[in-house]
Amino acid sequence: KCDKTIENIKWSIDQNIPTFGICLGNQLLALAIGGDTYKLKYGHRGCNQPCIEHDAAGKETSKCIITSQNHGFAVSDKLPDGWSSWFTNANDGTIEGIRHESGKFFSVQFHPESTPGPEDADYLFDEFLSVLQEKSVAV
């Protein structure tokens, strides 16, 4: 049902336009790059979902943030080359965020703008703004 949106995301990636997907945007970005999604047996609902961050190589870090979520689908762990898991849910291990090795394209399944904890996810917007600033200098 989101075919046109997925096509627009593909176009943005082809044009090298930095992209930050949030919530459904995580699933749409995954579909745009050739990934897949699946229905969760139990959706993630509420403002207390713990997510573990992964480094650029996909390895778990010691950072776990508390997030706000409301979704019933997840991104499959079969991602194309150059893409890796950025966050996983600490409760069930599902992917909660993906990113490209270029650092220009990334997404999270949760709602960083909801500030569910003590503004746990604010730094994600800083990261995106940093990518935009780098692109504007490069142009």
C-alpha cells in the first residue's frame, strides 16, 4: 500500500539525499533497499521498550535506551550488503533500527521524538543534523 512512498525513498537514496526514517519509516526504508518485514506475534506497544544500540559493524554496544513504540511489524534481519542493524529490542531481539555504512541513511522503529526517558534518543536527531551539515558543505 506504500508503493509510491517506497519508490520515493529509493529515489532519495539514489540521489544520495540523507534520510532518517522513524517508526513506519524504518519498515519503508528496509523495503526500499530490498529488505523485508514480517508481522510480530505480539506488537511492541508502550513507552518502556528497551533498545540496544549496535556499532557500525553491527556488534552490540553497552548502550541501551528506553523507547516509545507502537507497531506490529518488524524488519527482517536479512539486509543487503552495506546495511546493518543499528538497534535491537532487548526483550525479543527484533531489529529496531537499520543504517547504511555511508552514514547517510538510517532509521529507527521507535519514536525518538517522544522522549520516553530522560531524553534518551535526542542524540539521534543530532546525528541526522550532522549528516545534513556535512552534505551541505560537500555540495
